[in-house]
Amino acid sequence: MTDNTCNGWRNAATWTVNLWFGDAWAEMADEGIDITPEFCREQVEEYVYDLIGKDSTTAGFIWDMLDLNAVDWHELADHQRDWLAEDAEA
């Protein structure tokens, strides 16, 4: 069986999303925003739409290259909740 984990995360896609969005989500969690898997996915999709648009050839290419279905959105949200709980205990 192949180990597809990446730096302690389920896979490279999940690690990459956390790398780019994790700090912002941590700040949002500190401000009381509920970081759910759906929230995380919506944030990433909005970010990509803002960068490349929705109706261009480039957008299709980028969406084909991104594998957002490989991202473990639950792991990302759980990580933020765990981090917030640990921060509250400190």
C-alpha cells in the first residue's frame, strides 16, 4: 500500500490548502467563526474563482489541474477546532 501522506496531513492536496489558508482560518476561529468543512471548501473555491474567473479557458484548465475532491476538508476543519481548543487551554 502506498503512503500518500504529506507532512503529517492525509495527502499533498490537504497539506497545500492548509499551508495557504490555515493561518487565516486560525485567525477567523479566534474571532469566533465556526470553521466547518463546508466553510473551508467555499473559501478555497471563492479564492480560486477570484483569481481565475469562472468562464474562461484558463479557468477550465486550472479547475482540471486542481483536485479539490482529494482535499480532506474534515481534517482541515478538525485541525482548526483542535488548535482553538489547545489555545484556550494554554
